[in-house]
Amino acid sequence: MNDWKNYAAPAGAFKDRVILVTGAGQGIGQAAALALAQAGATVILSGRNEKKLARVYDEIEAVGGPRPAAIPLDLAKAGEAEFAQLGMVIQKEFGRLDGILHAANGFAFLSPLSNQKLDEWVDEFRVNVAAPFALTRALSPLLFAAPDAAVLVLGEHHALDPKAYWGGYTVSKVAQGAWVKIAADEWEGQPNTRINWLIPGPIQSPFRTKSHPGEGKDENPPTDAIVPSILYWLGEASLGQSGQTLVFNESALNPAAQP
């Protein structure tokens, strides 16, 4: 495995590729969408907030990337029909799909298990596991038809080290990792299609601000620090590597690694 954390994508590495990014309106999804476009990809921006998607759309056009598409989609509410419709739109408008970055994240708030509600767990499982699974399944014919396709799912480090108060969110992220492993195993007959699980670890993002409001901004790597890793695992450099669990910032799992 190459030094994927410091990968330098060649110019035009994603030329002619079509990549779907969920959670593209902010945070890691936004940074990745912009970088993919700068590397030549046609990016399909997906998220629940149309204004945020429009802002990212404008940012991509401002840097001269291929014209993107913006498709509002709320994973907490979308069902089989919406995912199938998205597949038909991608097929009609682009004729191909070369990758998916699942950056959407379902998180309520930290609390003891005694205070957590069924609806909160169901929503977190839907956004973090069930909807990404169903969306990927609906788009799998396009992925399998591509000469080189990658699915990258963004996880969370508490899935590897569960702690008090993280409740349903962590359990949903554990299930997310299991889905990735199962999909990779079942896709062995599709050598040009891979799926991997990338865990950012502590990194500057709207989610980190929400889960750790008292933390100083400069305590963690900036959001775009993880972009080279995303480009590696979505691009041809990662061909043949599937079912991997990857941790970008390991400091939370290995305190000795903290600077």
C-alpha cells in the first residue's frame, strides 16, 4: 500500500470520471468535491441543503472544474424510488458513474443511553448505514459497468473504540463498517469495483465542532488535510484494494501518537 495519506494526484487524474459525493454541502464532503473537480472529475453534488450545494457548485465553476450537477437528496427521508430515480438521471445525463464518496453523516447529540430515543437511533442508522447501502445498491449497475470504480465510505473513530455517551451514533458506525466488509467480500467477482472505509479521526469539520464544542480549532488537522487520502482511495491508485479499514488521524486511538 502506498503512502495514501500524502498522495499527490497527477494532474487530470480524474479526467472524464463522474463521482457522486453525498454530504457535499459542507465539511469534508465540500472539500473533497472541490478537489475532485480540480483533478478533472465531473462531480455530482448531493445533500439536503440546496443553498449549500449551490455554493459548492459555484466554487467548482470558479476554479474552472468541469460543470458539476447538484441533486438535493435527504438520506433521512429518501427511499427506494428516489435512489432508483437518481440512478436513471445519472445514466441519462452522464452515461456512467466511476465512484461514490459517502460523506453524509447522521448525528443527533451526545447523551447517556438512558436519555436516547428510538427515533434518534433509527435516524442515525438510516443516514449512516441503510441509505448509503440502498443508494450504492441502486447505482451498482453503473459502478460495475465502469472500467475502474471506487466507493469510499467515511466512518468515525468511535466505531473502533466505543465510549460512553456516543450511543446510537457509534453503533450505527460499527454497522457501517460491517456493511463495507460484506460488500467488499461480495464484490470479489467485480475486480474493477472496490469499496473501502476511511475513518478521518479528529479533524476540523462541522461535525467535530458539534461533538466537541469546547475544543480549539487548531487542535486538529484542517479539513482539507484528508483530501489527498480521499483522492487516493477514489482514484486508480487504489485499484485492487478493497474492504480496507483506514484511519487518517490515529491520535484518538493511539494517544502516544499525538504531537
